[in-house]
Amino acid sequence: MTESSRKILVSSALPYANGPIHIGHMLEYIQTDIWVRFQQHRGHQCIYVCADDTHGTPIMLKAQELGITPEQLIAESKKDHKADFDSFLINFDQFHSTHSDESREVTELIYNRLNEAGHISRRTISQLFDPEKEMFLPDRFVRGTCPHCDAEDQYGDNCDSCGATYSPTDLINPSSAVSGAVPVLKDSEHFFFKLQNFEEMLQKWIRAGHIQEQIANKLDEWLEDGLREWDISRDAPYFGFEIPGQPGKYLYVWLDAPIGYMGSFKALCNRRDNLNFDEYWAPDATTELYHFIGKDIVYFHSLFWPATLAGSGFRTPTAVWAHGFLTVNGTKMSKSKGTFIKARTYLDHLNPEYLRYYFAAKLNNRIDDFDLNLEDFQQRVNSDLVGKYINIASRTAGFIVKRFDGQLTADCSELGLLAEFQQQADNIAQFYEDREFGRAIKAIMALADKANQYIADKEPWKLIKQQGGEAETQAVCSVSLNMFRLLSIYLKPVLPNLIENVEAFLNVEPLSWNDHQHLLIDHKINKFMPLMQRIEKDDIDAMVEASKETIKVTVPEITPASNATSYIEPIKETIEFHDFDKLDFRVVKIVKAEHVEGADKLLRLELDIGNETRQVFAGIKSAYKPESLEGRLTVMVANLAPRKMRFGMSEGMVLAAGPGDSDIYILSPDDGATLGMSVK
RNA sequence: AGCGAUUUGGCGCAGCGGUAGCGCGUUGGGCUCAUAACCCAAAGGUCCGAGGAUCGAAACCUCGAAUCGCUACCA
């Protein structure tokens, strides 16, 4: 059961420093973070590193465009990225930068070793050069007319219109995307990494269980084509590391990017006493090293990277694990549809653990694309987490706290049933280990169903009313809360914040995986409070709306007057006229108002809006007597989506002011307004 | 164009040789402890299409379609 403690180093791919993190990125970070937390949860030493990828032409140009230095740009970017990751509970041990002393040190070491071992060659190549900017142009930065189909304004490497691929020198009327100047051909000496020296090593490596089978198939194909030299140098001006001893020549960003994993880890070693760089990177290292990546960068991580490491006397990764791309509602993320959702936009509207759960619930260890279906997302999270899992505690804790002073029974009954929950631990652990999170969640939710069935079967709400039924009620609820605790242990890698609140509720020390081996008996718990709110459709809609690319609006800084009375609610985010215009307010007459049987706060209103009558349930019982409302005119939102409520459909909403309780004041139009009038 | 992945009930997925399962949703019933939650039951599928090997396929092979992606000196 207790395997000896492992030493594991894990990375996620480095986000590029020229743009914000979006939810497509988050798929990878959440996947990795869950796996890392799982390992730590089980008592292994698992270190998680990452960094911003900061070098290359796009960074350089973007900084120029903004009129700042690249250093300023990447510092800004790192701050934003780190804030996003923190908010999503991504628990890096170190989030570093490839533009750092540590990265430079390792990069130079690797280059020098490759060079000394004869893996670097040089030759002169001819490339398009921008005479105005005095820089060589990457293919993407040359635009011109396609030599095949005459489509205008195409990239230098292929044509969007006819799909042809060509060299930028083939373009008709080429121009620099940077300055607009006509590029000229210019010679320059470039440095190449002799990838072909590693063909045999790579052939073996990719079939030795280090990568997924589908990826290995793909790599085979590349290997069959033969490996060629890899151009690893760029001429000044370039934002990156200068090649040692070669002024004006820089290392291509893709050489130093993965070295950023090592640089980040080195920085961590420098501030932690118990970590030794060589223990993780020496060629004979017995520790484990894993890279989580997207399938788009397989080439770099499964060919260049192991070759670079092997050629410079370092260990190769234990495994490189690729995942698929994220789609939203079945299609590629789109700015116009509002499905290009930035991490920050998501966070402005929704709890990060919703997304962590949804990703976990559908992730597997393969490279299939992952669809974030927003409707499914809402239903699944609400149903699984709030409806099933949390509900177990919600429906039993009340009895324990109110009737038994929070005390769980001294002996636990139903040991057989609980043993079933405990026995699932190994099975679930294996799923996590294999990155089959979806199966893990499925197994956990099957147990949650079982727990709810158990409660339904025992009917503690009836037991408590029976004479002498107290003991059994306490036993049933104690068993239920033990089930809840076991599920919490299993869910902890996915939902770290939520489980922290669960720990406070259960009044226990931080849970670790092996705590599943014992039960909570003769223990006092705290009062239950709602641990998670359901996802509201409105929040998803608002997030999508906020993601739609529109003309940039500068949201005015909202500075609440410092001496403002405290109960004034802050003004919500500024909206555009067309947002406002969606709301259809109407003058209506309350033709009928009545109490609703069984409802504490609601009144049922029948509203005449001129051409039809609407039924609306309004939470104003505490402030109005029904008869005082009948015959009054008021204002309603007439185009609000109907809402099925426990007592019937509510077909709109009546406007009212005030904080609630008896402080509620419905609106009245001035004299002269009549039924059905639109309010603007 | 080449290659890879995907295509199973409304939605999201599992199954990978013995003639279809799960969750959500829907419908009906039950319960009322619980965040309109929970429990029970039902309806719903020519498993993308066409061929083929097999006693037998959703699953294997061939051809085709659709979607997403990759194709190293783009990041």
C-alpha cells in the first residue's frame, strides 16, 4: 500500500510572454496541477516548475510597438500570468522567467557542451532582410502576393487562400510586415544543431514508453523523413541570449525555452536547502522528470529537447505527456463568439474550482481535443458538486449539530459500506496516477450517489421523530459524514480550496490521501455552511459577453467616495447602450396578488401588460400585503427568460428598491402612464 | 496536399470482436433532511456513410465524408 516516497519534478509548458493567459492554457496548467497535488497528497516529493517564455522576435517587436523595453514587457506579462495562475490555484513551487540569470547559465552551459561535442555546425544562409529596420525577417513577418493563386497579403510561408507552401523569397511584391519596406536578400552565418546525430538515440527513446503511442506514431513519420539540422541562431537585433563568444548572434528562442524548466528549477534550488540540481538533471538521475505539453509542441519536446539534453550530458525526461486542444461549444475559441475566454475574464465571473472540476471530470491521458461545452459545464458542476457531493453533508450535518451538539458517534456503524468507500482509494489513485482524471471523478461520483441513496434509504428525518430514534439518527448521519469525508479526500487534488473549507467544517487537520484508512469517530464537527454556490447561467452569459471583442472601452476607474455611507452598493461595471437596450421594461398593472402556500418570501402576482397577463413570483412578502398591491401600477422586466420555480413559472420580474426584508419598495410610474408602455 | 486525432441517444462521454452503456437533460412517480436539491422508474440511438475479412462488429480492413489540428529556420 505505502510505496516508498518518490522524487518527482514536473513542468507545464511555458506561456509566451506576449499575451494573456486564456482558458485553453488553463487546461494544461490545471491538468498538471491536479497531478502534482495528487502526488503531494500521497506523500511524495513532487516539485512543480514553470516560467514565462520571454525571447524571440514577436516580443521584441511588441515591446517596440508599445514603446517600452522587452524587459518591461516581460515583467508586466509575468506579473499578469502569475496572478492568473495563483487565482486558478496553480501551485507552482517556482514560476520563473527564461530571461533570468539561472536560465542564461544553463543555456550557455548546454550550448558550450553541444559545441564542444561537435553537435553544432555553421554555414551561411540567405534570408530576407528588412533594410529599414535592419533586421532579418522571420517568414511570418513577410507579406506578399501568393505565387500560386495571386491572393494578396499572404504570409511568407504559406497561403491562407490556396494553402500552397513556399519560401518567402517566392512571394510576389514582398513587403516587411514590420516596416512595409521591400525586403532584400542578405547573407548571414547561422549556427545549426545537428539533430541527425541523435537519430538512433531518438528512435529508441520514442519507443521506450516515454511518450504516448499516438505521438510516437507521429514521430516515426518525422523520423522516416530523416532528421535535419536545426537552425538555432538569429542575428541581432533579437531579444534573447547571445551565443557565447559570438557577438551579434543570438540563440533561437526555441532552444532556450525548454531550458527554462531547468533554469526555473535551479532558481528554486538556490532558495531551498533540501534540493539538489544534479539529483534531478544528472545523466544517471533516479528521480522522475515529467513535462506536460500541448500536442502542438510535441516536435520540440520529443525530438529537439531529448536530443539537446542527451547531447549536453543531462538526463532525458521520464515522460513527455501531451494533451489535446481546448474547444468551446464544439469549435475553436472565437473572439467574435465570445468563446476566446481569458483567464482573467473567467475569474471575473466564475469560481476557478468550477473549471478545475469540469476539466478533471473529462480529462484522460490521450491527446483528444477537449470540448468545454458551457451548458454541460453548468449542469455537470452544479449537479455533481452541489447536488451530489456537498449535498451529503448539507442534508445530514444539520441533525448532528442541532440535535447532538456536533458530536459524531463513538462507534461507527455500517463498517461494511464505509469499507467499500475506503477500498476505492487504490482504484481512484491509479486513475489519478495514469492521468485518467475523468475515470477518477466517475468513480468518486458513483460513491456520492451511493451515499445519497443510503441517506434516502435510512430516512433520518423520520428516525429523529420516532421515539428512541435519536441514536440511529446520529449513527446514520455520522456514517454519511464519514462518506463525505472520504470523498473529500479523493477530491482534494482537484478542489483544494473547497476541501480546505470542508476541513474547517469537519474540524480536522488538513486531509492527506492515507487518511482514508481511518474514520472520524467520537468527533465534534462545526456548523455546516454552504461550501459552494451553483453556477448561474447569467454568470456564464456575462463572461461570454465580456469576451466578445468589441471596440475597446475604457472602463472608468470607480472610486467610491471614502465617506460614503456603507450600505450603498458599489456601482456595477459600465455597460454599453446596446446592453441596456436589451432590457424591456413595461408599465404593468397588478391585477392579482396572493400568498403562495409553502413559500416564506414569495407573493404570486398576476400582471396585466396590456396584451397579455404574466405570472410573476416576487420576493416581497415581508414588505407588502397582497391586497395592498392589487390594482397598482408598477414596472416589470418583460423580456426576462421565464424561470421555473418550485411553485410555478415566473415570467418576469418586478422592479423594487431596497436591501431586502421589510425594506422593499416597488416602483410606481407617475400619473398618466398606462398599461404596456415601454419604459426607457 | 500529406499526416494525426475525433465522429456512439438532446448535450457531454464510456465501450474497442458476441447484436449498445454512463452522467446531465426530458417525462412520470416518490420524498421533504438538504443550495428548486435527493430517491425510484420510463422514454430516447440504422454506434458518420459505403464496401469487405469473420459464425458474429460500434469495435478489424478498404474507400469516402465531416470537424479539429500538425507539417521543424512561426510562436
